[in-house]
Amino acid sequence: MKKVKVRDIAFGRSGDKGDISNVLIIPSDEKNYDLLLRELTVERVKEAYKGMVKGEIKRYEVPGVKAINFVMYKALDGGVSKSLCIDVHGKSRCAILQDMDIEVPE
């Protein structure tokens, strides 16, 4: 096994609504979907967003399009209209997940 960044095998989209952030990860090649399911657990995602997400993180598998959607609650310091942090809201949050190291076969 070797380590690669999620961004090396998948792309992501993210967004926000109120105090909820979501990150969708889609493998560049469908054959890596099961690998991403194995590596991107809720526990690992919680660790990646430690200190930023204060609520629950739910993982939704979307096998029809080979995607994984993570929905994060209490994730945006009250939401865009309440937070003093005007930048790092939902739109840029997928970069954090894409920077994670995962193990892939040689």
C-alpha cells in the first residue's frame, strides 16, 4: 500500500447553508469508489475537521453517481450571517478533505 492525497484520485464540491457545511467527494475513476468508502470514514473526517465542526457529521453514500457526501452540523460558527469569519465557509471546505492522506494499492 502507498499513501496519496484524496485530491490525487477524486475531486470535490462543497457548500454551506446556515450553520451546515457539506462536502461531496467523487472519484476521478469509478474503480476508486470502494477505496474511498473504506478510507473516508466519519471518524477520519471528524479528525480532519477537528476544532471546526462542533456538531454531528453524517456520511451519505451515493452509489448511483459513485459519490460520498459528508454533511457537517454546527460547522460554520453559526453561519455566514453570524460568524466573524467571512472566508472559510462551506465553499472552500472540500480542500481540507482533499488534503487527507489515504492508503491505496501499489
